[in-house]
Amino acid sequence: CDLATMAGLEPAGVIVEVMDDDGTMARRPALEAFARKHGLKIGTIADLIRYRLQTENTIERLRDVVVDTEFGTFNLVVYRDLVQKALHFALVRGDVADGQPVLTRVHVRNTLSDVLHLRRDDLGLSVTAALRRIADEDRGVVVVLSEAGEAEALLDCLAGTTAKPANDPASEWRRHGLGAQILADLGVRHLRVLGTPRKLVGLAGFDLDVVGYEDAGAASR
């Protein structure tokens, strides 16, 4: 099943869905009723992720250094993706492993906004804005993920072919898995997410939970 990608792995096998009586995909309550009716056992995505984390890991911590930025001092933690061999980064301010909710941004690197500093609605929150918000609070984490195929997606974005680089479910799940592994390695448990609310499936498998969503400009107002 494709759910393994939630732990940061490539897709494997096929997706099998159980249909509800109205023809839509059955959700958890319907699946639990189906399992009881037919004497079947049922597991959640969180269960799968928890098992995978106990038996394997798809990131490797390489460096942990103190760096000076335009927003002050951060700890820079560098990770290697053991599947695609890409480097990913976490900029950490303060103690984020104390069990208290942590202001958090998991960000896919975008050259247009993060390097060239283009200001467009379709580019979303930049690393600069996230770091400024965390510096204002003096505590938090920005995780920056590298993205395979970024170049073509950026060309499409500039040409207006797509409003933003195209996403597919497997890539989304893989990003969630990588970001979640990095946050768990840093000791983060409860997230105050910088960004718009969205469904983040399977975080419980990494012992992570979202306590709320926040605007990057909240501290400035």
C-alpha cells in the first residue's frame, strides 16, 4: 500500500480503497464498522508510521552548528535524505524539546521567493518571513526541504503554466514524512504551525500533534 510514503519513502505497490454505500471512499468510522462486521483487524496510518520509525529511518543528521543570520543566532541542523540523497535543513531558535508547543514552519525551498525574493500571492510564505516571525518570538523551528525537479516547476510557474509548482499525493506525503522525522529528531512534539490550516495525515505516528495555526505576521501587528 502507498501509505509507506508517509514515513518519507517512495511509493510501493498499489492503493486499495473500500467504497461506502453511496460510492464515495469509506472514512474511518465506516471502515471500523466494516471491520467489525466481517471480523477484520484494522490499523491506522499512525500505526504504520510508528512501526516504520521503530524499524527504519530515512534521514541522517550530519551537522549541528550555531550560525549568525540577519535575524540573529540560530542552530543550523543539516540532514541527508537517505532515499534521494538530498540535503534538508532545520534552523532552530531556543529550547524546542521542552514539551511546550513550538512555532513551526516546514517549508519546501522555492528559489523565486527564498533567493530572488519575488513577491507573489501564489508563492506563499517565504523562509525570510518565517525566520522573522520566529526571531520575534525567540523560539521556534524552520525546516527547509529540498525538492527534486524544482527547476522545471519554477519555469512553469514563471511562464504561468501553473499557479504554483504542481503537487501529487505521493510527493505531499513524502514531504510530510521527511518534515515530521526531522521535527521528531529535534524533540518537537506539539506544533503551532506557521501557515494556513490544512489536513496533515498521520502525524500521530511521529508523536506529533498540531495545536493551532498562526499567521507569520502576527507578531508585527
